[in-house]
Amino acid sequence: MNIEGLDYNTQREKLVLPEYGREIKKMVDHAISLPTKEERQQCANSIIAIMDRMFPQNRENIDYKHKLWDHLALLSDFKLDIDWPFDVTEAKKIATKPEPLSYPMEQIPVRHYGKMIFEIFEKLKTMEPGEERDELVRVTANQMKQNLYQWSHGSADDEKVISDMARFTDGKIQIDIDTFRFDKVQKRDVEKKKGKRKG
């Protein structure tokens, strides 16, 4: 639907710094068009004063005033011919978007245990028998059970954990189901983790 006299933001020029809105952009464009440097300077000072009042909470930040002038330079596309009170040559860096971070795409046999657990499996394969390995096995097995409980909607089988531990450590770790005691899975802790994942 096209109504004469109405225009939408989607049809307008994209704003470099949308937080200042189109009215500030219009003021900046007006300042650029003024014939004398003195008028442009006076207009620029007025625009900075308005921008300052728009975000009073930022006044505590270091180099706040400098950032305002950097923003003005960006809004004017560096076409505003005035005596800048700060060096605004670095302002372009503000508008530059960072490169997207690469997402680790390593494949693991079962996702519900997570990458860290599989790193521990690799460590367990090379550890000498003893108290340190026994403690790591205990902590890992309990974490596996909690992960299994979390991803299986409230069910975690001890035998499944013991079987997976042996399988993913190439048989190096064999837990005796008759003597090993798992910690009780705290339902409350699992629900908290689920909530965090949803959020």
C-alpha cells in the first residue's frame, strides 16, 4: 500500500548512527550547507550540545566529548568543514563492524556430553592408574550422568554412563558398577541449567 505524502524508514536513507535519529541527521546536513565556517562552527556546537543532552548517562565515560565529535564527523560523512576540537580521523573505526567470529565445528560422537568431556576422555586414556585418575573418573562420570539427565528429560542410566566411559576411553577406564557410587543428580541444578540455555 502506497499512501501519498507518507514515507517509511525502509524507504529512507540508512542512518550511520541510528541512535541519534533523523532529526539530528537533518541538523548535520543543514550545518554542512551553511555558507560560512563561522555559521557551520556555531551550528556544530549546538548539535553537540543536543547530542550531549540525549545521552546524559554517558557523561561519566572517558573521552565522552571526543566521542561526540567523532559521532558528528561520522554523521556528516566527514564533509563538515569546521575547526574540530578533537582529532576525528579515527572516527571511521567506530562504524566498522568487527569480523564475525568463526564457530568451532568440531564433530564429537555424542553432543549431549559436550566437547570438554571428550577432551577429558583423551586425557584419561594416557593417565597412569592412581588417586588422581580415580578422582577425575569420579568427577567425569558424575558430570556425564548430569548431562545425560539434562538431555534425556529426567532419565539417566548408570550403566549407560559406565558403558560410554569405557567406549570413549577405548576400554582404558572400566568402572565397577557394584562399587562405584554416583552422586545424586540434583533436579534443581539441572532445571537451572536448562533455564540458562533457553535464555
